[in-house]
Amino acid sequence: MPTLANSLSETINEKINKIKKSEIRAFSHKISQIPGVIKLTVGEPDLNTPEHIKRAAIDDIARDDSHYAPEAGKKEYLSAVSTYLKNSLKVSYDPEGEICATVGVSAALNVTFMSILNPGDKIIIPTPVWGVYFGIVKMAGGIPIEVDTSEDNFILTAAHLKKVMQNEGKGAKAIVLTDPSNPTGRVYSKQQLEELATVICDYNLFAISDEIYAELIYGDKKHYSLAQIIPERTIILSGLSKCFAMTGWRIGYIAAPREIMKTIIKVNSFMITSVTDNVQIAAAEGLQHGEADYEEARAIYESRLHIVQAGLEKNGFKMATPEGAFYVFARIPEKFGDDDVAFAEDLAHKAKVGVVPGSYFGAGGQGFVRLSYASSEENLNLAIERITNYVKDSLNN
Ligand code: PMP
């Protein structure tokens, strides 16, 4: 096993060295060692990729479709994305030049930030948020400006954004909105987006809209996109990981005006050359013929949400009602205090239930925990039973 020369270890990229690794994954890994623990930590569907999508990939491999794809993506996939966006959001993106295939939304975020950021540019990030954003922004040379939305039930209001833009966010280049949100499950209404859009225009921001959970919205709530209001400054990022249980396939897309898309496609091609052929063909199949799949997934997640929300509220956890994605972000009952890391560790060891400390999601997350309900109903019921006993035992002590 080689050991790096001492003289070289001093020379590794300093900027990257300073960035913290994903705390969610590290925490999840740590508690995995606890025997019998039910892990509700990672944002990964427990369902499997639908058969017709897998079949499309297998057939494509059998056809020897195994050469470099065009750098923006294969025609079949780009057209499927374009049609999908037209049907779901009534927005129009030309498959030629306004859409780019990416290696998941993770790479879409990297490509987008690299395309727009100059060193030292600020990016507005409403928090709590999927913490990986911070690392990606910093890698691209940007400065994340965290905006704590906890006072407003985890919705960034136009007034709050305006205040930030006049103070710590002065001169920022972009805002990233996650809608529906990981970790809070909150969903923006059309009116809230319209109000935000006005401020976004007033301060000349790019709107980077991470819509990876768009298909997973519950009750009467509906998905709207900033792209319907301010398409001229919106960059849509989305993918198939969550709605089609395709996290391991690594497939997503970016849709944006042609002028910025030129730069995005350039960065994407330097980074990955092109996305895997058969994955794009499978994803096209999903987008074209997969509505029933995500409708089914949505119904499953919605019934699980009710189990988890009711079970936690009964035990004194409080939350702004989640409306989408597959997370609840719950305030720890008062008697446990504010230390969410200590709480999550104790819960993992004593109750054998793994949840993620809220402070890993940035400002406003302290005192909260995130539970992913992308887990079987059986697991969720057992987890709630264990949490109930844990809370009861602590009350008696
Ligand atoms: N954005 C958000 C808000 C997420 O929660 C995740 C996954 N946890 C991603 C992006 C990454 O998705 P992908 O698998 O497409 O890279």
C-alpha cells in the first residue's frame, strides 16, 4: 500500500482541504455500526427502479449503444426532458441548446456554480438546506450566505430576502432554492414564488431552482417553478434519483436560457465528456412513460408521512407540516434541550433509531432532527415505537 510522500501531502489543494465532508454520510456511517439500528438518515428511496426503465437500459446495451454521447446529452433524453417540462410546468425549453444531461443533480449543481461563479462571488442559500450545497459552492470559489428561514416556518419570504440583499448578501450573484425542500419538506406556493421573483429581479440574481423532489408533493399542494415566472434568470436543476428510485444511476438535467447553457455545456463536457448512453435512454423511458410509477411512489410516501408525523407529534416533537420530499424536520421536545447532535447520538445508541442532527443543515437547524421516511412502513412503525419508549423512559428519569 503506497503512502504519499510527506513533501507532497503539504501541497494538496488548500481550498478543498478546508471544506468539511458531508456530515450526513459520516453520521450515518457511524451509527451503522450499532447492532439493530433502524437508519432513517439517508435520503434514498427504499423502492426499486421500475421494470420498464431497467428494460430500456438493457435493450440499449444489447444494441451496442456504447460510444461517446453528444456533450449536452442524447437527443432521446433531451427531447424527453423538454416534453416532460412542457407537460408538467408549461415551460418551453429547446432540446437543442437549452437542456443538458448531467450526472445527477449533484453534478448539475457543480456545473452550474462553476459556470456562473467568479472567485469570491456570494450565493444566497436559504437554510436549513441539504448541506452538500456549501461544499459545492466553496469548491467553485463562491461564498455561501446562509439565510435562516426557521422563523417563517422554513419558507424564505420576499421581505427577508430583500433585507439580506441590503446587508450580508449585498452584491450576491445567485440564490439557490430547493423546492420541495430537503430537509424540511416545505413547498413554496405560487404567490410566495412570485413575491420572491420580484426581489430576485430587483437585485439581479440568477435563480438556481433545485426541483429534484417536484414529483413528490402531497395533499392539495402543487409544484410551481420560478421558471414559470422568471425564465430569463432561472436555471432548473432536476433528476430522476428520487421520483424513480434511481439514485445509483446518476442522472439529472439542467434547463436554462441558451446564453448561459452554452457555458454550462462547456463545463459539463470538460467534467464528464458525456453521460452514460444507456442511462440516458432509460431515463428518457422514465420521463415519457413513468407517470404511474411516481404516482404510486407518491401515494406510498404520503401514507408513511402520516405515520411518522403523527407518531412524532404524539411524543412532543413539533414541525412545520411537511408537504413534499420524504423528510420530516422535527423540533426535539423541549426537555431534551437544543443539542441535536447529542440527542441524535443518544437516540441511536439507546433507542436504536438513526436520525440526522438538524444543525448539519445549516443555520436554523439547531434543536431539530431530520427523519427520512423513505423506509418500509414496518421500519417506520418500529422506529416510532422505539422513539415513544425512549421519550417515556427519559420522562421517568
Ligand atoms: N438536491 C437535493 C436537494 C438533494 O436532497 C439531493 C440528494 N440527497 C440531491 C440534490 C442530489 O441528487 P442526485 O442523486 O440527482 O445527485
